[in-house]
Amino acid sequence: MDYPIEVTLQRPVTMDGKTIGKLVFDEPDLGTSIAVEEAKSPAEQTAILLAGMAGVDRAVMLKVKESDFREIGKRVLEPYQAQVAAQQGSDAGNGKPAK
């Protein structure tokens, strides 16, 4: 997965008088990963993860329209989740056996 991933919003988000017309997603940092683990529901985990990857407040992600969210899911979330799953699979049982 190549970062950053820029997604132009078809329906820009307005927050505090500022219009956001695109989001640029990067690999999550440790703080984002910890916040995702501490979230109470899968929906909250998704919002926190995407907000952290885009470097925006979670409230911004919650205002993204469904059509834009589907595009973000396709271009950012699904490839990221596949990458994480592949890494976890490759990390399991790859060590040398103990003697």
C-alpha cells in the first residue's frame, strides 16, 4: 500500500467555517493505533482510524457523506485492513523452532 492516498470528497465537509474538499490518508501512528484499540465499538474504531490516518478530528470523519465514505473504504480502509491481516499472518509462526 502506497501512502499518502488522496481522496477528493464529492460532498465537501464544513467544520468550524472551514470547508474540507479532500482528505489525505497516511499510515496510522502509534497514538491512533492505541486509540483504535481503546474504542468501544467497531464503528468508533473505524472513525478513529480514518481520522487519525487523515490527520483530522474524528468529528470531521463523522460528517463525511456515505458516498464519500464508500470511496474511502474502497481506496483506504479495505487495502489497509488487508495489509494488516497479511502482516499478522506472516508474523505468526515464522520464528525458528526452539531446541
